[in-house]
Amino acid sequence: MKAKDLDKKFDVGENITQFLDLSKARRPGQEQKRVNVDFPIWMIHRLDKEAKRLGVPRQSIIKIWLAERLEKVA
């Protein structure tokens, strides 16, 4: 299928996912890289307490708080 035909289908609201290879889909700027960070025990306990209160994993709390801080200073 030509790109202009795919564009037309998309523009009229047709579902075009059957024409896409989603196994190779990427979200630019959203790739992940693993990093190791050492926290004091008291901080881990407080992070775990807040994560439990919100019903989310510790990692989610850390990501959200870091993202909020980075947005604030940007």
C-alpha cells in the first residue's frame, strides 16, 4: 500500500493497525535505560510507605516524583 493511500484511510478514521508492524514501534524520547541509585534505608522505608498508600510500586513513585521535579525546574 502506498503512503498516500494509508494517509487517506487514517484521515477518514479507518483502523490502519493491520497495515503496521507494531513489533517495531517506538516512542521517540520514551526509550528506557536502567540506572542504579543507592538510597539510604530511611528513604526506602518512606518511599515504600507512600507507594503502599497509593497502591503502586516503589519505582512508580520515584519516576513520578523525579518527572515532576524535572518539569518544575525546566
